[in-house]
Amino acid sequence: MVEEKCSTELIAKVVQEYTGVTRKHAIGEIIHSLKMDSENVIASFGEDAALIKNGNDGLLLAADGIWSMLMEADPYWAGFCAVLVNVHDIAAMGGRPLAMVDILSVKDEKIGHDVLRGMADASKKFNVPVVGGHLHPDSPFSAVDVAIMGTVKISDVILSSTAAKGDHVIAAIDLNGRVHPSCALNWDSATIRSAEEVRAQIEVMHTLAQRHLLTAAKDISNPGIIGTLGMLLESSGAGAEIDLGRIPRPDLAKLDIPFSQWVRMYPGMGFIMTAKAENSAEVIELFK
């Protein structure tokens, strides 16, 4: 059994030094180089998806690339995650995903087939089609990148830059899962759940958006629970107090993993949110 003397200082150090957090530092230069004003772009960099005006409705546009170490460890799981993370980016904004396109680079035919199997299984499970893309069949490396489009009513959209003083922080994670056998820092519930279950989970975010119960949200990504909250707070120009004892977690002793590993894990189905105090109970109830 893993034993760990867990302290605030230890967890802060572990999160600050985690590669899933530090590799985000370069984004600032990209924003500085590429960001431009456009009358049809309501929200862009810093959000899980860009919000683009389309009449009275909004289009959501996002893209994610899969970490090379995951491609090397398990191409099938990498393909599955390429769809999973994109669907959750749209859900985090309160939207509904429409369709995806992909860019697949492969140096090995079997790797390519495994990635495609993972993408196809996830696409069917979430009922979001891949409708096109681009293939590099003779690349010196293997990589998969996916872009996704979704829709949301502009009046209902959930941004990650609008948390405010006095809000409650809420984390929703599907704890009925497993440490993925190919990656110790991935928590997997999506491959175990039925299509109906995973679709119902992301639909909760659409319901929260319609009821205007959240002030901000992000899907929990590679930086982990605390790291993703930090990104949300940075976008909002805010801070938060974190009670480590109240962070949702599975039975870590049974899984034989330390808490310092859990807070760095990508949880698959997970959202970090803020809400007014009077709305917190309703938000939590909807996820049960």
C-alpha cells in the first residue's frame, strides 16, 4: 500500500512542477502572436472552445492534440482520447458537439489502425461523427490532432473567464473507473460506461448552461484537477481557497496510488466549475 505524508506544500510543489502544467507556459507567446479582434469572435484564447457569432446562435470551435507519450504507450487509447477531450471541450462551454475533423500522422501502419479504432469507438459512443480531415501516411513520427465544432445559444454559454469573488468551486468527476493500464496518469471511466451513460454525463453541462447555474467552467485536462482550476482562475483574474480533503477521489488506498498522483491525473469525465453559493446544491444534485 502506498503511504504518503500529504501536505499543502507537497501538493502545491507537485502540481507546480508537473509537466502537464509547465508545458502550458508556451501558450502565452502563441496568444501574443496570433490573437486578433474580429466582430464575430465573442471569446477565443483561454476558453475550452472559441465562441463565434452565427446569427443569434453561437458556434463553438476547438482543437486538441494528443500527448506524444500517450501515442507511444497506447495508440488505441490515444485515438479514443482525441475524441473524448474534444467532446468535453464543447460540453464545458454548455454546448452540444456537432462533428469533428482529424489530422493523422503515422510512421507505422499498425499504429494508424489502432488510433483509428480508438477514434471510431469514441465517435460512436458519444455519437459525434468524424467527417473529414488529413492524413500523413509517411510521417517520421505518429500524432493525432482533432478539431471539433459545436453549437450553443450565446445567452447560455459558459466561459472559463467569468468566475467571481464569493463563488463556490465545484469539481465533478466520474469516480467509477480505473487507472488506465497504459498510463498511470489517466483515469478511465469512459470505456467502461455505456454510450447512454457518457452522453447523459455531458448533457448535464448543457442543462447547467440552460439554467444559468454556473459562473465559469472548464473540463479537467492534462494539468489535473488543481492545475485546471488554476487555468480557470488565471482566465478570470481570480483566486480560490482549496480544501484538499474535499477534492473528489476514488479509494486511493485500494488502488495503491498516492494523492499526489491523483491530483495530476487526467480524469476523463471531469469538470471544474464555479457557481454562486445559492446555486451550488442544485449543480451538485444534477451530477448525481
